[in-house]
Amino acid sequence: MLYEMIAIIRPGKIHEVKEIMQTAGSTILRSGGVIRDIANWGVFMLPRATTYAQARYKKGHYVVMRYDAGVKAQETVSMALRLEPRVIRATSVKLGAGKLERMAKLSKVPWNTQVSMQMEKGLSDKQ
């Protein structure tokens, strides 16, 4: 089945982001899955301030991964990210389990940086 995972990691060091995604990716690969795409969206303002692991976050490092894996592998990756203290939030969505032709039409994850920069600027003006 094709899944899309979006993870919000505490902002700061890029090597932490790489390490977390490498751990998730190796879990998928060990279970016989295939990683289709990894997109590093960068650091953006969170929709609202969030408290996690005794820290308050206003920004987060967004990362998106698309992968094919079984249900067991997806559950393992979700649990590993839930237990990781550097991950503010992570969620996975099943995109498809059907025909290859239909799944091939799914394109890369778009991200409009101009809109997000305007939102970030608007949020920083209010604070």
C-alpha cells in the first residue's frame, strides 16, 4: 500500500532531521517496502504553538515521505516516530492500495513557498 507520512520535527539541526528520516526509511526498507519520495519542506510556523516534551514550539521542520509498505511496517514507523522525543508530530495517510496506473498519477507533493512566507510574516507581525 502507498502511504504518505508528514512529520514535524523540532527546528534546529538538520542532521537530526536526516537521522530521524534515515531511521524511518531503514525500518521501511527492512520490512520489504519501497521509499518513493522524501521532500524536505524546511522550517515553517506551526498553525498554533504546541507544547511537546516539556518544550513550547512555534516553528517546526516539515518533512514528507511517500512509501510503499505493509500495514505492519507502517505501524512500526508510526510507533517509532511517536516515541521519538525530537518529533513534535507525525501522521501517515494511506494514499492507495489499488492499481499501479492510478497510483502513478500521484505527483510530487507541491508546496507554495510564497504563500507560506506570507503566512509566516503575518504571524510574526501579530506577535
